Amino acid sequence: MPALASARYGKDNVRVFKVHRDEQTGVQSVTEMTVCCLLEGEIETAYTKADNSVIVATDSIKNTIYIKAKEHPVNPPELYASHLGQHFLDRYPHISAAHIRVVVHRWTRMTVDGAPHPHSFFRDGQETRNVEATVARGTGITLESSIAGLPVLKSTGSAFHGFVRDEFTTLAETWDRILSTDVDCAWTWRRFPTVAAVQDGVERFDKAWESARGIVMKTFATDESASVQNTMYKMCEQILEAVPEVDKVAFSLPNKHYFEIDLSWHKGTKNTGKDAEVYAPQSGPNGLIKCEVARDVSTVALR
């Protein structure tokens, strides 16, 4: 006989923009987010018996996202997500867990005539700062912070050789190549028992994000990369060292290819090997390299 194995529902793609105004200085700050909130609990009869009495309307969830953004700081996003998730457990006894995803979009303050402008901003990249929060009754708050979609490229300092060669191999070994990727890096915090525990020492979240982003940039730029695999592992090690409250770091890096173009057909033009200057960027296919590195190997789930 069929049985409902799992269920959750809620509101996705809720766009939120908040302005913080410093009345003393006149300086304003802005935060733009896209929020997803999914609930689970004793809701099975809505699916199996057409009983809507257990459903908190997704429109109500949307309204709650706005109200909690008004009532609480939205920075850091880890704290906002914790407040939002805890609200649903406090307000609705039949809800056992709230799953919150917050994507923070970049707005960077303009510099005008050499000085930061008090209320003007520009979008300097598509990179986002993300948070996944699960607030569960009886087990506390699980937080995963991440950097997503950070494009990086270096024109040298990357090699790839010594890999398996067999009848399926056409790739040439290289000791010098372009390395380009879009960084997705996530770090999982030790579980917090309450929102108050998230609030206590809340500066840890911004500091961790800045440390992780700095490590990614510096390691990518300075590592004489033997492979994407080895470079990402070095990044994981350093983030774990820099942020003691993090239990696990995960990376997902596409290897975006730039191919040399043989131009010898045109007047003997040299454009391969050491003479290569003009390349053809490839939209696909691309390599995709993933790893998770944990303090305790029992927490790693390779996939």
C-alpha cells in the first residue's frame, strides 16, 4: 500500500530588499536577498486526505519572510535565517522543521571623487553569499554558509600531467595552461542549540566569509596547481584551520576550458605552445571537480 515517505512545502524565490539608514551619519546600507522557506511536520493529511487545516499558506510564509526582515537584522544572513526558521517552530506546534535558504546578491558601495558614496551602489559581479539553515524541533539549528558563482581565472601557473592514459585518451599533457572556474565553496558549522547561540558571537559569520573568500583568492592565484583537485583540497585545509567552529568544507569547481587556436594556416602565424596568445573559450563540455574535507572523516559524505 502506498505511503507518504516525505513531504515539505513553502515559498520560493521571495525577493527582499532592505535599506538600513544611519540617522547620525546619513550613510545608508542595502541588502538584496532571494529567500526560500520550506516547512515539514505533521502535514501528511494535506497530501493523503485533502485536509488543508494543517497547511500554513505559502502566501503567509511569504509575508512572514518580509515581516521578519523588518523585525530583525538581515546581516549576517545566518542570523536572519535562524530567526525566520525558529518563528515557524514557535508559532505552529505541528511544524517540526523549517528549511531556509538565503541568497544575498552583491551590491558594492560606489566611490565618487575618491570617497565612498553614502547611498549609491553598483553590481560588480554575480557572486552570491548563501546560507542554508535547518531549524528543527529538539535538535537545534544547522547552518551551511557558502560562496557561490565566483568567477576566477589565471593565465598561467596551472599544469595537468601524469593522468591515466589508455585507448580512450586524446588529451595532451600540459605543464602550463589557463585555469578558470566558478567557485562554489560551502562550510558547515557545528550545530547551534538555539537562536541565542547563533546570536552570541554573531561576528563569526562575516569573519568566516571574509576568511574563506580571501583563502580562495590567494590560493587560486599563488598555488602552482598540479590539478584542480589538489588546489581545492589546499583551500579546504586552510579554511578549516582559519575557522575552528566549522566542521566541514565542500567545493564544487567546473574546469572551464580555453583551447589554443592553430593559426598556422594564415601566413604561418604561430599561436600554439609557447607562442599561444589567442584562445577559444569553451561553453561546454567542462570538467566538474568536487570534494568535501572534514575534521572528522565520519562526517564526510562523498557524492
